[in-house]
Amino acid sequence: PTLIVFETPDGPCFEFRGRSCLPVFLNGLGLTRDFIVGVPLDMLYRVQVILPTDGSVVYPSGAVLLYTEAWLR
């Protein structure tokens, strides 16, 4: 299983509920082209979805934050 990420002119994004495309970050950085096709779920320790309605100052348009176990140590 993978998390499917689309490449757009604005950068990689994850289509959320068929409406909006949220930017995707891996360990705090934008995804590289190697991971855009599919991020292996078994390498992820935590996934955080921030919606545009959550009021985030850092991610006002929302985001999908992916973290590996190595990053959290």
C-alpha cells in the first residue's frame, strides 16, 4: 500500500476527499520526485492531515505531514 501523491505545478499534493489538493511534506521537507509516485506506508511512523479550516498559521491552505520514525527520534 502507498499514499498516492500527484505532481502539480505548485508541487506535490494529496487529493483530499476529491475536493482539494493538500501539499505534502516528508519529515518537514517537500517530497522529492522519487517519492511522488507513491510513498510506502510501511516507512511512515506518523501522518498528520491539516485542513484549511483548522486555522494553522504555518499551513493556512492545509497540508499532509508525513514523518518517519528516524525523524521523530
